[in-house]
Amino acid sequence: MSTLSSIYFMICFNGENNEWHLERKQPTFFVVVLTDIDSDRHYCSCLTFYEAEINLQGTKKEEIEGEVEVSGLIQPAEVFAPKSLVLVSRLDYPEIFRACLGLIYTVYVDSLNVSLESLIANLCACLVPAAGGSQKLFSLGAGDRQLIQTPLHDSLPVTGTSVALLFQQLGIQNVLSLFCAVLTENKVLFHSASFQRLSDACRALESLMFPLKYSYPYIPILPAQLLEVLSSPTPFIIGVHSIFKTDVHELLDVIIADLDGGTIKVPECIHLSSLPEPLLHQTQAALSLILHPDLEVADHAFPPPRTALSHSKMLDKEVRAVFLRLFAQLFQGYRSCLQLIRIHAEPVIHFHKTAFLGQRGLVENDFLTKVLNGMAFAGFISERGPPYRSCDLFDELVAFEVERIKVEENNPLKMIKHVRELAEQLFKNENPNPHMAFQKVPRPTEGSHLRVHILPFPKINETRVQELIQENLAKNQNAPPASRVEKKCVVPAGPPVVSIMDKVTTVFNSAQRLEVVRNCISFIFENKTLETEKTLPAALRALKGKAARQCLTDELGLHVQQNRAILDHQQFDYVVRMMNCTLQDCSSLEEYNIAAALLPLTSAFYRKLAPGVSQFAYTCVQDHPIWTNQQFWETTFYNAVQEQVRSLYLSAKEDNHAPYLKQKDKLPDDQYQEKTAMDLAAEQLRLWPTLSKSAQQELVQREESTVFSQAIHFANLMVNLLVPLDTSKNKLLRTSAPGDWESGSNSIVTNSIAGSVAESYDTESGFEDSENNDVANSVVRFITRFIDKVCTESGVTQDHIKSLHCMIPGIVAMHIETLEAVHRESRRLPPIQKPKILRPALLPGEEIVCEGLRVLLDPDGREEATGGLLGGPQLLPAEGALFLTTYRILFRGTPHDQLVGEQTVVRSFPIASITKEKKITMQNQLQQNMQEGLQITSASFQLIKVAFDEEVSPEVVEIFKKQLMKFRYPQSIFTTFAFAYKKFLYTLYPKNSYIPTIWLCFAPFSLSFSLKYIMHLYP
């Protein structure tokens, strides 16, 4: 139990010059919400009345015919000042506080024979029962009989009629806009002429967010002296009186709602994200059916009798039920994306946002992405993530009713039935006892506030009040405590995550593609080179599909024995190419499952370069941005930790040294092995209070050691993937901006100490004077930040974190030293046999300026010549060379796909038609690694997109580009190919000046046509 007010009772005199009134006004009541430094709310109930200002009245002098006469009568009051009775409490019972303050005012204004000190003492000492639907009758001692009714569940908000009132004031569309604005962390400001309407509107908007909780400034009534708070950079929900509406309309980044006018104003600079479809349409339709039930039959020739609206309290709950169904659909399957990091002493849960968005099919949805990144959702996971806790209506809805909601989408009658069932539960939560006891609270006599002679509110004897409070508390000491035992249970997992849209995807020959991948891998490991070469292009094309990439990881895993698999050079090249092809599609919008599955395989496959020198696959797959993506490392680390924690408690079943780890309920081994990490965590949390202190401490230490060992393991994996084989090239870490680390975080916890600590250890790492200090320092810094973040969130001790900081520079230094020998030996490998460069056929008078550079011609995005859905031969990608002549830029080569046959691929266009050329980094479709490339576009709707071979040095590429620029922008027009062609014609026909003159006119425009016509005239 707790006291009703916990309490502060104050009598405040508000009479300032600008607050005086010339007539008495009705007493007013409203509730102000105050938030302390610990984010705990205090509810400040204010009852304001007006009393005569005695200092400005009394005897009055009258002047009659020049004589001054002093009247002995007390004149009626002419000036009135407000005075407030204020009650501050941690409990949210506005109607009880209204009745209690109203009773104190009644005793005062009607001069009842009751001590005000006793009323206040009885109010402050009244004990409130614990939540759980209990009720208590109490009296302040003024002939009153009042009832305190606690809700069944503390977690469900109590709204009364505030939500229905908000929709009545603003309408469906405006409230939905405010709802989306609050969820996406925008600033929302209400203004009204009524303080109580401001409190109700803020309460209603916040309650619509359930099961999320608002965690930013929440000020239903903002005082005039604090209007500058509206310029704060943080989101908020604030209410101000309408007398300040001219001031607030100047705010540029605040959404303003006029409760009295029923409008909202969204500034142009704010992009308001909307609910994803079809949820938006379904929510609008459901709200319309509830708030406007006659709308569907409004056009009927013979409409049924008018449908009566539910009474205001039930209508309020029906509207809330619609939003409860909305969140159940929006967060469907969220528990399947929870990653368990720690169980003891407190559960640590991580939410895999990327997987949730991907499986829901809402990766590009701006609304849900903002919601998942918000503080409200972080609190939601922290509160509802643990698998063993007390459950409420939302847990049951999201676990068992989602399928029903989906079925009822197109059936309004069933939907309304379900909404009313939920509304009944919400109503019962606020009113668990339908037959409530009779309440009686005396009210002031009608018109009492207009009486002429009312004495001022008497001064309260504080000493007497304290004495009476102590007497009442002493009487209540012997009362049995009515504490409520919290009922905990295993939280139901619910259905898995499914797409929000029923998309019908067409998959062409999916089974055949998987079979191609399996056959190709079999040929590789059986050393069937010819079959491998035939199937490899098709296998690489198949790896564009997610299922094929997953198949590749599974098949490669079958060929790993004891965490190692040695390959010959040809096998190694094939495996690396397939790995690179798989990794190139692992973007930040995917779930990272494929890259995570390949991660251990990159350290498993290797080849012998020399005695004592082995090259692992990770040295050849480092050119992918996935390895510098923080979300990937976080998610993969937490998945690994979850599996290790699960294994810890599964293995404890056979551990005789820790009997307290065993399950009390004996299960068959197969059922036991099927238990998920969340199932095991729920059982462990249930057993936790029964364990001894030593047993609890041992469990905490075991889990902490598990996380620490995984941190060491991942530090080594990150070193493998981040330290390049050639330490002079550190492309990935140099191109990844430091800001991407924090902005790309996938974690719901933001208590990392990665900043200053990481930097301090970088300066002590001892790499400043080494030759490769740039590479080493950047890798150490990257890994240290990761270790700081995940270890701090996972509860690793500071001693272990410091030991990791000391360990990482040494691991990096040793790895760099090892890679020097690997790099040296890898350069001695015989070059891979490459196709012969085919020289192009030149036009008459055309000369080669730059000899062919070996390149790979990449598809330019068109289906033509790439097979695909249109069929036909797979001509691209093609291996060949890029030539520069005095007239054209030209590629000539052969298709890489050996099944195409002896065909030649030629692509060219005139230098004069080039519109743009730029240097790019692109994926080599053959070697499956990132290489420097060139993209050239032409006014003739042609595009050449090539990746330079490893044998082409950057210096040669620069020379090629300079020559291209030289002929693209010649110093004189007479040096262009068109004028050079004139000399060729004169040498061809020296005695006939007429023909060259004709063809000179056409030469600049159509050289090929000119030559063909000349050859036709003069065979």
C-alpha cells in the first residue's frame, strides 16, 4: 500500500495584478503533470477559486454635496483574486483528487462544521490498495463516502473518455497524423482554451501508443514562463493555453493541433511518415465503422433504424482496441527476432531490426524504420523482451490473435465483433467491479461562489495537520498489507515474422538453379575441371538468388572437416570466386545470414603456398563493404553469443558439478534439444530466486566468461577480414566514414564507451613508428570500438574489456607479419591463363593510339545479350581488351561463358560522341572481387562499362584516360579523324578531285557509309 497522495498539499495565492477580476468566477479544476529528474511523474491537481481582495476594500468614503461622510458598512467586494488548492501525488487518480479538493472547498465555502486540518490529514494518510482490481472505501470525515478503484493491470493505460473526446475534437485523419508524428519522434503541440482539455488530449495521444511508452518531455500544461521550452531540439508532447497561439504559430518544426478548432498544422519542412499499407487503410476503415456507424447505410433507400453509438467510456475503449490490433499486426513475430545475450543477473536482450524489416517486407518503409530506431521501441524491447515476466492483453493479442485479425480484414462484422471483445477487456481493466459501492461526495451549494460576503480561506495549522497524520498512520500500522503478488509466466513466442503483404513471387527454375550450384561444387571438389568450367557461369548467375546463396554455404560446410579444408590452387580459385559472388549481394538491407554463414568458412578453406605458408580464403574476400558494417558484426556476434549461452545450459543437463543448472522437469533428450534459447532463459529466470547466492554468482560468471570468449573469437575474425593481404591497400577502412559506425548501429542499447577509451588505447598500441601504422591503427580502432560497444552492452567486466584492449594490437601486429609471407608467396604463383587479346579491324585511315588494356566488359543493365528472362546466349560478361584509336574507343573480346561458342563481342562508338566518363569501383564478374573500372557513356545511346584486369596498373589507366581526353578535346579541329580522312582520299584518288570533295562533306557524319558507297562505285 501507499498513501493516496504521497503528498504535497498547498494553498497557492495567484493574485497578481494581471490576474485580478472584477467579478467572481466558477471554481475550476485541472491536472498538471510534473516529471522529476528520475523521469518519475507527479500529478498536480489544482482547484482554483476566487476570493475578495481585502486589501483593496473595507470602509468607503462618500462625498455628498462637498462633505465627506465615512460609511461604517463593509461594501461588497469589487476585486477578486484567484487562490488554488493544490494536491501533488505520484498516483494518477484525477477523479478522486477532484472529489477530495472539491470537498475541502465545499467545507470552506459552505462553512460546514468540519476541521479543514482533519480533512487534509485524512487525505494525506489514506492508504491506497495495490493494483490488481482491488477497491477501497474511504472518507475524509465530512459526510463523504468515496471509492478508490485500482486497475487490473498497471501496464494498461487508464483513459476514461479522453481518447473518444480527442477523436471528437480533431477527427480520424488528424488524430492518425498526430499518432504517426509521435511514433516517429516529431514535436506535437496542443492548444486550447481549456486546461483540462489539454491534459485529456495529451493523455489520449500517449495512450494510443500502447504498448510503447513515450520517453520524451511530456508537459500537458506548459506555464507561460516556460514557453522557450518549445524551441528545444528534442521531441515532445506539450499543451499550451490558446492565449499563446499567436506565439506558437511561429515555430517551424512543431506540429500544432488546435483542439477547439479541430485542425492541425504540419510545417512544410516536416516529412510526416505514414503507416504502411494496407494497415493504414484498415485502421481508417475500422475507426470509421466505430465512430460513424451510419456511414455505410447513409445512401440506402430504406436505411435501418439509426444505430446508436456506444456510451462514451465504451466508445473510448473501442477506439483503443483498433490501435491495439494495429500494433499487434505491426509487431507480429517480433519475439522471433530477439537475440538473448545474457540471462543472469538481469536479462540482456537485443533486437535484430534488419531481420525484422526484411522478413516483414518493409525494408524501405520509412515509418516502421523510424519506429524501430526510436527510444520508445528500445524501451519496449527492454520491458517486454524477457521471456519470463507478467503478461497483459497485448502479449496475448500478438501471440494468439494475429491470424484472426488477418482473416477478419475483409469482414467488417467479424472485425467489429473482435474490437468489441477487446474493448470489453479494456473497460474491465478500468472497472473490474461492475457493482461498485455507492459513492457520496457533498458538493457546494449552487451559486455559493457568488455570495457577497465570504471570508478568506483560513490559514491551515501545519503542526496540527502533522499531528493528525501521525495519528492516522499509527492506526493503520496494524492493518494487514494488501500487497499484490506479481504473477509471472513464460511469454508465448507467437507466430514467426511474415511479410505484411501477400506477395506472389515468381521463381524461375529455382530447383534447377540449386542443383546447378550443388553440381558445380561437387565438380570442384572432385577436381573435374572441364565440368566445373562449363557449370561455373551458370552457378554464378544462380547465386543472384538468396536460396542459391544459402545452398552454397550449406554445401561448402559439408566439405569442411575439423574446421579445416585444404585445396589445390584451382579449387581454391573456384571456391573464392563463388564466395565473392555470394558476398557481393550482401547489402545493409539484408539479414546478414549469408555473410555470417560464410564467415567461418573463410577461415576453413586454405591452400599451401610454400612450406609453412598457407593462404586462407579470407585474404581473397576482403573487398566487400559488409566487413566494415557495424550492424553485421553486432548481429553476428549476438547470434553467436545466444547459441553459446544456449549450449551452456543444454550441456548443464549432463554436468554433475552444477546440479542447480538442471531442469527440474525431466524431458526426453529430443524435446530438450529443441528448446530455444528463450525457452531455456524463461526456465532459468523462474528458478533464479530458488538458487543460493553462490550458485547465482557462478551462473553470472559462466555467462560473462562465455561472452568474453566470443569477444576474443570475433576480434580474431575481424582482424582476418579487415587487415588486407597487401597492407599498402586499406581501401575499406579508409572509405568508411567514422560517423557510419554510430548511425548504422543495429542495437537498441546506447551505453557504449567506445569513444575516448578506444582512442586512448590506440595511442598506447605502439604502432606509430611502424611501417604499417596506418593500417594497424585503423584496424585496431575499428575493432576496439566494436569490442567496447558489445562488451559493455553484454555486461562484460571492465577488467576483461581492458585485457581485450591490450590484446588487440598484438593480434593485429602478428597477423600483419604473417600476411607478409603470404603476400610474397602469392605473387610467385603462376598467372592464370587468360584469353588472347584480339586486335580490332580498323577503318581506312584509322590508327591505334593506345594498345589494348585487358578488361572485362560488364553488362550495362540491359537484358540484351545477358540471357536472363529474354533467353538467348550469355554474351556478357566478356573478356577482352579496350582500345583507343584516332576515331573510336573500342572493346573486342570473347564471352566468358564457354557454352556460347566461338563468338566475338565488339562494342565501340566515336570519341566525339562521348558525353561522360568516370572512374568507378566495380565487381569483377569473373574473379568476383572489387576492381578499378571505367564507365563511358555516349550520345549514341551506348555505354561501355569495364573492369581493368589486375595486370593493368593504375599508371597505365591514367595514361589511357589522358590520351582519351586529348582526342576528345583536340587543340585544333584539323587534327580530328574527319580531316585526317581527307588526306586518305587524296592518296586514294589523286587524279579525281570531284569525288573527294563530295565525300569530304559526308566524312564527318558517316564514315562507314561513305566508304561503302565509294567501294560500290569503284569496285
